[in-house]
Amino acid sequence: MNKILLLEDDPVLAKTIKKFLEKNNYEVDWARDGEDASELVYENRYDLYLFDINLPRFNGDDLLLSLREADDKTPAILISALVDIDSITKGFQSGADDYIKKPFDPQELLVRIRSKTKELKKSITYKDYTIYLDEDKIFYKDEELYLSAVHKNIFLALVKNYPNPVVKDELMLYLESQTDLALRVNITKLKQKLSLDIQNVRGVGYKLA
């Protein structure tokens, strides 16, 4: 059973999320603030973090940043009522794997959680492509593919999020030159190299068809 750490200061929402996820076979620990969450992280191993950003003390993205700096690679989804580009960018720069806006449909949250816990598997498949996470290798059918670090990271992000789009700002983090033009060029090269159907979701980012 996958174990999730939920950081949420609203007790009504937290209990609703906890009950819903437990019904879907997840074990959930609930922390009311960042300090409680820090103690739970120290004492337990989690398969996924679900952190609210807007807390009175020690925001979720600040906590996540400190965990990433300690080399904690646990998949993380941030929850927030804020959807301005600065807030979203800060969340991804803190190390978030996904971002969901309040209020949200519990089923949408479940889809996102299931997508992120694919990272617990040793491999991920998309059509005829297989990504072996432990070995950091990508195969098309039985042929190993060799991609640059940038293209590999973009492809992996797209596959992990499939069928949902990856926010443009997250993809930008993989680029040395973080511009719209550089991202479009790299997406185009990746499409050509792997014959992928990568779609531009206007105002959001890119996704695999």
C-alpha cells in the first residue's frame, strides 16, 4: 500500500482528502503544519507528498525545497488556491512534480496521484517505448535509444504525466536557455527524433497525444 504525507491546515478539507484516499487503498498521515510534517518525514518513508502551499507557518513549497536540498526525491504534488504564474513557477522550482488548484475534483487528484506513483515502478511504458528508471535507459521496442539529457528529461516528464499536460514552466527547468523559443526547438527535435505526437496545450504546456 502506498503511503502519502498530507500537509493541510484546513481540518475539514484534510479529513475529506484523507478519507477519500484511504478508501482508494492509500495510507495517509496528516500534518497540520510544516513543522509537524518535517517530524513525520524524519520518522517515516513516504511514497508521495501532498502539500498545501498556503500555510501560516513554513509553507509547503518551502518545506519541499528543503527536502529536495536534502536529496529527497519523493514525488510531490502541491495544492493551492493560487494559480498566478509566479506561484506555479515557485512551486516547480521548489521541486514539485505536479500542481493542483483548489477547489478540485477528488477524482482528478486521484488520477494525478496514480500518475506520480508510477515513479515507484522500475519501468514506465508508453506505446512501444519503455523507460527503465533504475538503469536510466530508454528502449523503443528492443532498441535502446540515446538521447541528450535535455531530451531525456522532457520525454520522461511527458510520459510520467501522460495523458495530462506538463506545465511549460516545469519543462523550462530542464533547459540551459529558459526561453519559449528554446523549448519549442527542443520539443520539435524530440518529436522528429522519436516520431512522437506532442501537442501544445495553449496557456498550459505540452502533452503526449
